[in-house]
Amino acid sequence: MNGAIIKKVRARQIFDSRGRPTIEATVKLADGSLGRAAVPAGASTGSFEAFERRDNVEDLFEGFGVLGAVENVNTEIASELSEKDALNQREIDALLCELDGTERLERLGANAVLGVSMAVARAAANFLKMPLYRWIAEVSDTPEISMPLPMVNILSGGLHAGKGMDVQDFLFIPARSRSMQEAVRQIARVRAIADKLAEEKKLSTLLADEGGLSPGFETTREALKLMVEIFERAGLKPSKDALIAIDVAAATLQTGAHEYFLSRANRKVSSLEMIGLMQNWAAEFPVASIEDALGEEDWTHWKILNEKLGRQIQIVGDDLFATNPNRLQKGINERAATAVLIKLNQNGTLTGTLDVIKMARKNGLATIVSARSGETEDDFIADLAVGTNAGQIKIGSFRGSERLSKYNQLLRIEEETGAPFAGTKSPAGRF
């Protein structure tokens, strides 16, 4: 008998880093191999993401319960996958999508489908006595692996911090690091200095969802100035040792097709004015990457933004692409960006996500594997970033076990493999 045959599929409701319910799925194979995976959830979510099914019962976990999605795993999905070969990841993911029958996995819930898809991959890797990143590399036909360059939340606003600042995140990129070990050492230093400077300046030290500080500045320029000061206090040279990535999350600021409202600055701006602001930030500060600079349907201005800044800095689509192959293909055709953020739960299956990574790479776009604001201790995305040779990873700040579990897994993988560090000069990078 094939020991990789699926014998049991089970899900349960657990809780993420915001204390909200999410799904954990377990898959058990005939030989006893076990795979377990937990599904993250976002706060700043795009309209084109796969559908996250919630119970919407107000007096049960404030409407955020996932018991209906759990039931779908324990009944329909468990029955469908019984006696299937866990080594056939692509076939299993296709079966799950077919069983759901909707484009965005709205019937069963993308959270139900993804939990099982990830758990199957873990079970298969355990059956083969193979590290998960190696199995992902095999499934994705990735010939070489590398350690991804991190971008790390230091200051936060937007929906991650109660709109304390208009722009959602300001991140540190350890530009001159030569290994994950060195990158983590610099990340820890920069994050500690950020705490000290905030205290000295009597700024708020409250933490945002992803562990960044939320100083509540009225302007983006104030936040960028503080980032540079943090770097310098940490003994890093801005533009050389340390770069800045910005996640605007512009969809949360949008008030019209081509209009945005910066509430902290009490200012309305057009799409072209938003582009002008970003040109100014990139000219004055060591900004190397800007994510979700405009709304997810503002295609005309994404193209203009990329024409003006795409050769100078990395232009990243998150809500714009939503890890969706159709959206990404449109972005490629429109030349709207130079990089795509990769989130498993935006897509809904592992192999669907791998296909988006492959499409991006084939068309010259950089790939950034990303966590969500509502994370779990599951370190799956660390293996995903290594196994697909993604080049970059966005985990969150150096705070909280749901973030540190991923950094710790990357350190383990580097020690085990001696894989090269992607850095800023890798083909996947746009710095």
C-alpha cells in the first residue's frame, strides 16, 4: 500500500495574532506521517483576494468565527481527499478548487481550502523525510534555492495601527547583509534603537498589528526622517547599509477613482499628486521600494508611476495583483509594476501561488513572499520563500512569536543548507 495515501483530514478553530479565529488543518497519511498548517488573515485586504469565509455571528467571536469553514473541511473536503495521494499536490489543489466550484473559493472558503492545501504539502514532505522547502522546490521546479532578503516593519500606520498615520508601513531593508544571520542581527539592532528613540522623543510606543511602532505622525516625511535617524543611531549608513520600503496601502485612502484623502494631513490629492509625493520621498530619502502606491483599479496611473520611478526603485503590487494570475497578467501587459507581493491566502492554494511566482519570474518581476497582519506561529512562508528562490520576504517586525517563528525558521534553514543570501543584487531584486 502507498504510505502517502491520505487517511484523515481534520480542521479546528484556533486563534491568530490579533486574537481572532482562524483555521488549522491536519492531514494524516497511511504511514502515519502528519502535516499541520494554520491560515493567516489580513486587515488591509484587496477586493480581488480569494474569499475568507467567516461565520458572521455577532455574539460568537464578534462575527469572526470560522466554524462553518472548519465544518467544510471536516465533511466535504475530508471525504473528497480520502485515499488520494498526498504526493500529487497539484492534483489535490485542483480537486479542492473543483469541489468549491467558485472563482474566489467562496462556497467552502479559501481559508478552508488553503489550510488543507498547506497541510497536504507538509504531510508529503514528512512522508518523504524531506524539509518542506525542498519539497516546495520540487513541486515548483525550482533548481536553486536562496535565503530571501527581508524587509521589516519599523513604523506603522494605516489599518495596521488604527490609522495613526496615513501611510501603512515604513520598513527597513538590510541592504549590505551577506547572510540571514547578519540580516537578523541588524534587524534586531534597528528595532531596538527604534524603541529607544521613540521613548527619548516621547512618541507613542504602542505596537501595530505587525509589531511596528505607531508614532502617529501627521506627515510621511516625519516618519521617513525618523527612519533615517534610527539607521544612523544603529551605526548604519542610509542608502548604503540601510534602505527604506514603504507600504502605502493606497486603497484605504481612496475616495474616488483618481482621488485620495490623507486624513492626518487633512489633504485631498489626485493620483498624479500621489505620484509626485512618492517622487519627492524617493528623491529625499533612501527609499528603495514602494508598495500599493495607488488604488487597485487605478491602472492608468500605476503605469505612469512605473514609467517615472520603476527604473529607480521597486514598484510593488499587492492589492493590485492579489496573488491572482489574471490580475498579474494584466499588470504585466500594462507594465504597471516591477514586483509582486505573494500571499498564500490571497490565492487559496499552494500550487496556485507557485504558478503566480513562476509567471512573475518569467516576465521579469521580482517576488516578495509576505505574511499577513493576522498571523500564526506557522512558519510555512519561510520555507515557501526559500523553496521558490523568491529573493525577498516580508514577515513583519522583530516582535511577537508569530513573526519570530518565521525568522527563526530562516536561520535554521540557512544553517542547514548554507544557501546563498539573495541580497539586493540578486536577479529577483529591483534595487
